[in-house]
Amino acid sequence: MKTGQEIRQDFIDFFKGKEHHFVRSSPVAPLDDPTLLFTNAGMNQFKPIFLGLEEAPYARAVNSQKCIRVSGKHNDLEEVGVDNYHHTFFEMLGNWSFGDYYKAEAIKWAWELLTDVWGLDKRRLWATVYQSDDEAARLWSDVTDIGPDQILKFGEKDNFWEMGPTGPCGPCSEIHYYDGPDMSLMKAEGINTRPDYKELWNLVFIQNNRLENGALEDLPAKHVDTGAGLERIVAVLQGHTSNYATDLFTPIIQQIEQLTGVPYSEDGGVAHQVLADHIRMLAFSLADGALPGNEGRGYVVRRILRRAARFGRQIGMREPFIYRLTESVADVMGEAYPEIREKFKFIQKVLKAEESAFGETLDRGLEVYSNMVSGLKKGATLKGEDAFKLYDTYGFPLDLTQQMAREQGLAVDEAGFDAAMTLQKERARGAAKDQAELKDIPWETASPGTGSTFVGYESIECAATIRKYRIIHEKTCQLKLDITPFYAEAGGQVGDKGVIMADDFLFEVKNTLNMLVDGQPEIVHMGQVRRGKLEKQSSVTARVDGQLRQATRLNHTATHLMHAALKQLLGDHVHQAGSLVEPERLRFDLTHYEKIGADEISEIENIVNDEVLKNLPVETTIMAYDEARESGAMALFGEKYGDEVRVVDVPGFSRELCGGTHVALTGDIGAFKIVSESALAAGVRRIEAVTGRAVISWYDQLVARLTADGARQKDRIKALEKELKAASKASAHDYVEELVAQAV
Ligand code: SER
């Protein structure tokens, strides 16, 4: 019997033999497609080629792609574990033609691999085509020996494949396999309806692009995109009707049995199946850079973990154990996907921390849930507010509550849940509402022209003309200039403060922001008129508060140095998760799963201070994005950059894309000191640090505190000594009394 590993390799070798180029799986958490939270098909990484935006480096490709289908258009979550052939994470085997071969070859080769190479029973195989695709139907008869009754037509839902709401798409032809026990029961009506007819392979003939307005446009060329489910093919070839019985899953199921002491049975082992499925999704998401969080991709990871944890409770697991299952996942998958071994320790740490954190509210939540539903009869609906309470107070994702409800034949009022969520958000937004109301205050034009030129890298003072302004409330105003030295808040660096002035006019700038003014992006100065009238001004002098700006520059360059030092010391998994650069201090959030120990903190300080002492020049260059990335510049995950980027370089040590203001020489930083390290969220640490004079103040305060403490301790010791003396005197006295009392 062939192993899953061998079957994966068979597929790749078969298409390599037909001049296909092997392409590695792309990450499950795509970095460059905002329309996708997770990679949901093998074709995702080729999307730009299909759309004609990129030229294909080869005409044919083959790969096995890690896919996750738990969000968006392709979402199989409800089926997972309940049936035995849908997964949150699965491997999709695929072959591609980029404007090269088309339907005939795609059909012929799929058939050849399934029936000749793998020897599947031709009588059990069915082909479906799109209702109007007579060409594909004819080709099935012409280029294969499939029985004519086994070619069926279906509509858009089953045979027109789309990756998401927009993007490349086209008619498809699917290959299904009947794995029921009795061939005499096999019939066409089973396809696309019954679980013993499994879709094994989908051949998509990519020829259209779905636009945002819903229209379909023709692509410049026709392509082939196929996807075969490895787990299902392995099940069929190994003679199983359940994917969980294949060697891709049995080691994981066995580890679950061993850790829980609960044996698995194929017909009642939902918890085992869910756990075996979910751990693969979790391990690969984390290996590819997703982290549990409260939004988007991170929340999907968190949801899956929480779902798994609750199934763990059902088979008696009260302590974190899911993280341990990564051991069997690494055993099964490590060879094909080495990232799972490379990131092994990190993945375990993240999972364990998440499991422990949720474990604390899970039991209480389950209790609250059972009270909520205790009076409900089968078919009833759990109130949206209740589901929201479980979400808000006990961290139960909506789909977890829905899953529990489904198990008891209950529904959940989803609209009510959404309403409760909206209400809470509105309450939270109440405070920020003033900001939104500002939108309605119109801008006055003082002198015509749009756009603001930023000259603040070179100087902190310049002559300028007021272009637009508006009065928010009495003296509180906003204004924009034609040119300005004021840095507008961006990239974590706060906006500049300072003054804008003329004879008899003084405007105190309290903050500077990038804003849309009448639809144009502009640098806006916010603050208060201290002297004179804004309406009368045109020519002014704009002057940034030099001291504050200088302190900010120190902190910004120090942030870059620390970022590089963290990566150097802790490893490549460290990514910036947030940053604030102010005059007073810098704050930096990073992905890391442990407390950063005192030794490590001082090591980081040493590395940074060494770079400060070297007094290296800090160079800034404008270059093309690709050039910058090739030169090794750290770009921030998820940020969008234009074609031209600014690279800030501390030669030989740090290189980042950054628009902020920096010192000229690292020596300007003076000194660097980390003042706090804490946990911000599971997997995210927060560091605060100071530079320059603030380091001296920090030590001054420390010395003052220690001196005061010392004095206090001295007084306390004196007092204690006094007490001790008195006490020993008293006890000697008591002892004598006692002896006298006992005397006969
Ligand atoms: N993109 C198609 C699918 O996901 C075929 O690869 O089914």
C-alpha cells in the first residue's frame, strides 16, 4: 500500500514527466492578497499570472499547496469532524497551464493518473461539466474511456469555480468517486448530494475575471487550474472511506488517544476527528506567520483553537494538551513541509499560551451556557444577547456557540448577536464621535492650491503660506500650508508640535496629521490661536519645536536599532506588531512567546549601545521598492508602499523602509535603556525604552528612589532592633513568672 507521502510525490512526478515545473507551496497566510485571509486554493499564488499582470516564468506548473478553508467564499468549517472528508486544512495537488494546454490535456492526464498510474476502478468514477460546456463533455468521451453515462452536467453552483467574490474563474469539470459498499446502488443522483460520492479532483478552465460590480470579463488568455484533494485520494487508494483512517491522520489520532486515554471509534469519534483536523490548521497557520488575535486572520486562528479546546473538554481534557499534538503533525508532515519542524518550538509555545488563557474562562462559560439553554426545547433559538455575552465575557466565538447549540438541536439568533455587537461598538465609539462630527465643518480657502510639500527632513523652520483653514471651536483651529517642516503622525512616529506665526499672530500647533481635505491628502496642523486672527493671515513662519523633534528622532533611530537587536538575539520570528515613537519614550510591540528575561534585556541594551558608541552615520535613500527589498530592508508586514520607498540605513546593522525622522549619527542617541517589558497579548510582548537625556533622568530617579528606600530601611531596622530588645526582655520576665507559678 502506498503512503500518503508517496502518493503526493506520485502526483508531482507524473506532471514533471509532462514538462511541468515544480513550485513550492505558498504560505497559508498570504502576504500580498488583501482579498484573502488564508490561501484557499493552489491557484492563489498564480492569480497575477491569470489576470495578465505578471508574465508566467514557465508554461506549466505542478505543486501540492497547503490550503485553509474556514472563512470567505470557501468555508467548510461546519462539516469538519462531523463528516470524515472535509477539513479546515488540507493539501491540494494541482497542475497548471498558463496560456498553454487547455481542456483536452487537462482531462486526459487526470484520467491517466487516476486510472492507469493509480489503478482506480473506472466504473466508480464520474465526470461533471458545466451545463453549457459541450466541449468538455465531448472531450471526456473523446480522450478517455469513461462510460458515456458517467458524464453529467451541472449548473453554476457546482461547475463554475471562483476563488472569491472577485478574481479569476471559469467553468470546471469535477471528477467524483463512489466509495459505497455496493456498486449496484451507485447512481447518478448521488453525485453532489451524498457523502459516499466524493469529489476527488476539480479541473478549472480559467477564462474569466469576476469584477467587483459582479460582471465577468474575458481574460487575455485561457489557463488550466486543477486541484485534487490529497487526503481524499489517499483514502481511496488506501481503501478507506474516511480520511482520518489514512496515514496522514492516524499518527495524530493515536497521539490523541494516548494523551486523553479515550479510544477513537470511526463512527463516534467526532472530538478526535475535530482535534486531528484543527491541529493541522493551527500548526500551519502559525508556521506561516499568522498569530492568534482579535481580528481577521488572527481571530480565525483563535476561533479554531477555542473550538478544539472545547472538543478537548468533551473528552475530559482539562489541562492544555492540544499544543502537544504538533509532535505527531511534525512527524507526518515535516518532510514535505520543513517549516513545521523549523518553527516547532514557537508553534508549541503559542498554542500552549492560548490554550491556557482560554482554559481559564472555558469552564465558567460552559456553565453559563448550560444555564442559558436549560429551559430551551429542541428546535428553539438561543438569544443573540446570550451568545454575545458568551463571546464578550467568556471568549466564546459565535461559531463555537453555534456548534454547541447545533449538537443539542438548537439555533442561535445571529442577527441578535450582531445587533448586540454593534451596540457595544457604538458605545465604545461614543467618545470618538466628536471627531466624526468634524467632517461637517467646511474648510475656508486663504490662498489657492492643493498638496503640502514636506521639508521637515532638512529643516525645522520655513516660510510658508496658509492655504486652507477651519475653525473647530473658538480658538481651536486646523490649518494647512503650502510647504511645512511639520511631520504628520505616521509609521508610529507622533506628529510634530511647534508654532506657526507672523507679526501679531501666533498659532500653537499641538499635533500634525495626514488628513483628507476636500478629498485631497494633506498635512494638517491642529492647535490654538494664541494671538491675532487666523482669517487675516497668509504669509507665516512655521517652526517645529526643535527639542521635542530632536528627542523624537533619537527614539526613532533607537527603535530601528532595537528592532534589529531583537531579531539578532531572539530570532527571525520577531516581527514588529506595533510601535509608538514619542519625544518622551519609545514603545515597541513584537511577536514573541516568552517573557524576555533580564539577561536578554541587558544583552539587547548592550547591542544597541554598542551601535550608539560606534557613532555610525544614519543614511536615508529613496529607491524602488523591489530594490529596497532585495537589499535586505525590513518592510513591515501588511503595510502598503508605493513604488518609491525611503530606506533608513545604519550601515552593517539595520535597514528599514521608513518615512520617519532620524538622527544623523547613531552617537546622537547618547544612551539607550529599556524601562519595561510586559505581555500585551498572547504571543505579543511590549517593550518601552528611553534614550538620550531621558536615560539620565531615569537613572537619577532610580538613585533617588534607592536612597530614599535605603533611609527607610535604616529607620525600620532601628525600630525592629528596639522591638526585639523589648521582646526578649519581656519573654525572660514571662519565663521567670512561669517557673514561679509551676513551683511545688
Ligand atoms: N481552484 C480549483 C479549486 O480550488 C481547482 O484547483 O477547486
